[in-house]
Amino acid sequence: MECPNCRTAVLVNDQFCEECGTSLTAVGCEKCGAQPEAIDNEGFCSVCGFRKEVLERLEITIDSRLAGVSDRGLRHHRNEDYLALQTVNNNTHILIVCDGVSSSSNPHIAAQTATESASTALIAAIKQKENPESAIKSAVAAALSSLCNIPCTKSINDEPPSTTIVAAVVQQNTATIGWLGDSRAYWISDNNSRQLTKDDSWLSEVVAAGEMTQVQAKQSPQANAITRWLGADAIDDAIPSIINFTIPSSGYLLLCSDGLWNYAPQPQQLANLIQQTSHTNAITICRSLIEFARHSGGHDNITVALLSL
């Protein structure tokens, strides 16, 4: 078996190519090692019939301060979100949330592939002492490269696998955050909660341009359309927006997909939900936010990543 990107020899069970960092989890059969062309649009291998299971719910706990949950919700038939968390060198925290674009082919594979590729690249860059902003740009570029290697049918009706992405690197009192799409980052504290990212969406752009009020824009069928994403059909616009946020006090850095923020878009609403939780443990707070979204309708996949600071 060989890497589809650089053709270096790899083992069947390898998750990534050690030579170029390309994810190998979504580009071939994990069971028999068949090439990407053998995998159909439903994820079945035409050689051995194996199909990689899609997790309905994923929980990650790094420690009491850093955790995340991704849940299928109640309406979607599968979870097309994914997340990754990591602490590097005991003092740098990494959070990534991806939300597969439902109108593209294999969005669940796109979200997982982008998340894993970005996480691997980000960890490597931080270990090499690359600055956070440069590291996030490198990670997004690695995720895009892996997305472009996912096999898909090229036709006018099939968009290539695509996903939103929001990634954060936290060092000392600074959070560096990069994103494409409408997955969000929030700072949540007792009296200074705020949304840190700006949606790449039709609604956000027409409101910012003064063409419509938010109430008017929400009535449009285009209200939920995103204007930037990560995918092979958006290579020329794949540089993430970046902000550096100085952490002012104790609080929470929250990354989430629209499956959560659609039910509580305002920072204070999220702050109220967290304050209602009697626990301070990160995984417990994440679970409570997931349950809030499910009880509110669970219309979309729901993903939450939380770092207590």
C-alpha cells in the first residue's frame, strides 16, 4: 500500500503518511488496503465489502479543563461533525471543530479527514515552535490537501467533499483562532462574554453591508448559506481568517458547530447555560450543552469543544 499523495510506502493500519502527513483513514480501505477508487459514495469497499463505521457520538476528555463532545442530534441520519483536542508540551492547547457541508459528497468523511489532518499538522508545527498563526495556516493547508485526496464522483450534481473548520491554539494568555465557514468560537466569562469569530455566511455579509437587518436576512432561503469553506472546489479561497484574542480573566473558550449556536447564538445565552451547570468539569459542561441542543430540537449535528481557563 502506498500514500496516494507522495507514493511513499505505508502500512495498512497507518493513519497518516509519515512522509507528507496526508491522512490515510479516508482514502482507502482500512481492512484490505484497497485503493481509494474502490470506496463507493456510501463508504463501502468494493473489494472486501468493509465499511468504516461512522460514530454517532464522540467524546474526548484530555483532562478536567479540556474536553469535547460531538453528537448526531435527532434529525440527521449520521454525524457529519468531528472534533480534535490536544495539549502539547504541557502548556499549549489545541481545539478543532469541523462541520461537513451537507450538500457536498461524503461530508462525514470530509469533516473527519480535515480534523485529523489539521490536528496532526498543528501538533507537529507547535512542537517545531512555529508561531500559532503560521501553525494554523499550515494545518488548514494540510487539511485541504487531504480533502482533495478523498475520492468522489466529478459531475455537475456532485460537489467535492467539503467542511467548515474552526481551530484554536492557546498559549499562556493568548488564543489564536482560525476559521473558514460558520463554526464558531466564543469567549465565555461572568461579565465579558463575546463571539470571537465572524461567520462566513450570506446572512452575516448582507447584514454587515447594511443591505438588510438581521431579522430581514433570516427570512431569506439563503440565510444559512456559507460563503467560505474548505474543499477542492474552494482552493483559491482557503486561507483562514485569523484573530489573536488576549484572554482577559478566568472563563471558557468554546468552539462549536451551528447545531449548538442555532439555539443559543448570543454569547450571554451560552454563558447562562454554562452558569446553570453545577459542575465546572469541562466534559460535564459539554454534555449539558449537547443535551440543551437536543432538547431544543436537535435539528443538526452538535459539536462542542471547551477549554476552561
